[in-house]
Amino acid sequence: LFRDYISGFPKETDMILSTTGTIGLKVPEGSNSVLLKNLYLSCDPYMRLRMTQSATYNPNFVPGSPITGYVVSEVLDSGNSNYQKGDYVWGFAGWEQYSLIENPVPSSLRKISYTDVPLSYYTGILGMPGLTAYVGFNKLASPKKGESVYVSSAFGAVGQLVGQFAKMMGCYVVGSAGSKEKVDLLKNKFGLDDAFNYKEEPDLTAALKRYFPKGIDIYFENVGGKMLEAVLPNMAPHGRISVCGMISQYNLEQPDGVPDLSHLIMKCVRMEGFNVSYHYHLYPEFMEVMKQYFMDEKLVYVEDTVEGLESAPAALIGLFTGRNIGKQVIKVSHE
Ligand code: NDP
């Protein structure tokens, strides 16, 4: 359960593990509900924003109620003709072992039909973060072969896929991450042209100048703050910045100062934010693309899975220290 609204860095004690007794493993007689056994929960950075009373991005969590987020689940019972017992679905539900979803609409609880990959992938590469990478890079950044691409938080759920999309497009791709292990994997497993540990760079502007002597054509923004400040003077003329997230800002009471945006003018750079929630009409197209990539064995994907609801609080706050090595997943039940 969510304890109460917070400010600053989240703590494990902001979440409470609670047992509320058993529920019947059937939906109430005559109801339209669907009963889910939750298998995997997704840890996502936007969840921190929902711990604040003034949440603007998504509705805030309700103190004393279950935390909600993306889950992958099995349908245990259904009074709804769109879902049958035994279906696998992904969508929005509580961080709990079983969830009763009243009046589900097909867009909030999507049936999983492609099962050639692990089901947990629907928390990440085939779920909300995957679509985010597709929309933010392939659609909004207008990439072209040979362009120079910089991805921050490149080893995360979204970043992993952006880097691979960019490489498949024939771009020169550099990613940053917060540890040597992540940087090595980006170079050796994900095939990025280069990668660096942003925590070890005393001067980020100079570091980016080294990696992009001719400038950055596309910056995929996951971090914000000082990172964005260092990127702006390194943008190439007619560059694009796809503003996906700003994780460095989510725990701050006062956002970092807005950097000098005049670089956008001088270099005719387009900077565009987006919210994946408005792009779900692209999900079927995205799935077709991804299925083909999986069939052609073109994708690499790394998950960081912890087991049990009791591991969830530490996993969620670990996103803000970089504890997760890849997409952070919580396994709560066996398939
Ligand atoms: P990740 O899996 O990348 O996990 C978060 C990572 O962020 C951490 O592992 C850590 O990696 C890095 N990080 C944490 N704090 C900081 C900091 N202060 N400075 C720099 N890096 C930090 O998360 P996602 O891939 O799920 O999300 C990436 C971004 O995309 C987030 O900003 C998120 O809010 C955004 N997003 C936006 C969506 C939209 O619709 N616009 C939808 C989904 C996600 P490291 O070791 O590298 O420090």
C-alpha cells in the first residue's frame, strides 16, 4: 500500500506490505469484472511523480490504497465476454497478488496473443516502455541513416530499445549510463558505437564534445537537468531532441535551473516532449515491427527481476540510484 504523500527521495517505508485476507477466487455473480492473478509488476520512474499530491502526469496514488502500475497477469475468472479464464493480459492494476478489475475496457487490459517471448517482456520491451522508445525515437525524432544519436539512461527499459532502433537505422550511437558494468554491456552486448559513465565525467559538455565532434543530430532525453544543459551546446544544426523523461528532476523540490535554450535558436533545433499515453493507437503497428525483429533475432533485452511483493519497495526506489541493471521487474507469482 502507499503510505502517504512524500517530498524528496522515496524510501522503502513509504510503502507498506499488507495482508487483507483472502478474496474468493471467483468474480462476483453477475458482474462484468475480471479477476487477475498478477505475475509480473513493472517498476517505472513516473510512479515517483504519483507519490506527490500535486501529481500532474498521472493521477496520484491514494494513501492507504494499493500502489498501481503496469502488470502482466493471468485471468483466473471473468464475467466479461472480452476475457476468458486462462488468458494472459497486460495493463493497469494494483501492486497485489490478485486484482479484481471492474468493468475493464479492452484498451486498459490488453490480451497477450504473441507468446514466443517471456511474458515479463510485456512490462518492458513489448509494453509501455517499448512503445515509448518506438514513438519517441522512430516517430518523433525523424531519424536518418548516418546521423549521430545520443541516448541518456541508455541501459534502462526505454534506453535499451532506443539504442537498438538507432543502430538498426544505421546511425552512430553513443549511450550513457551510471556504472562500468552498464557501459560495458552497452558497448559489447548492445553494439553501441560508444558508451560512457556519466558519473565519472567531471565535465559532461566536454565529454559529449569528444564523442560528437560534429555535433548530436538526435538526443533522446531521459535524464534532464545537468545532462540537458551539457547536451544543448553540443547539438548539431537542425538537430532534434525527443524529450521522453527527466528522471534527475523527479525527487527535487525545486527543479534544476533551466539551461540556456538559445542554442535551440542558433542551431534550429527542434525539441519536443511526448507522453506515450497519447500514442497507443500505434501499439498494433509497434507489435508487428517488434515481432519481425524477434523473429529475425535482431533484439537484445536485459531485465532485472526481483521476486516477491516484499521486494517491490526497494526495487522501485532503486530506479533512482541506478540499482537496476536493465528493465526492473517484480515477479509475484509463477505462471
Ligand atoms: P530506467 O529503466 O532507465 O531506470 C531509471 C534509470 O535512470 C536508472 O537505472 C538510472 O540509471 C537512471 N537515473 C536515475 N537517477 C538518475 C539521475 N539523477 N541522473 C541520471 N540518471 C539517473 O527507466 P525507464 O527506461 O523506464 O525510463 C527512462 C525515462 O523515460 C524516465 O525519465 C521516464 O520517466 C521516461 N518515460 C517517459 C515516458 C513518456 O511517455 N514520455 C514513458 C516511459 C518512460 P543509471 O545507472 O544510468 O544512472
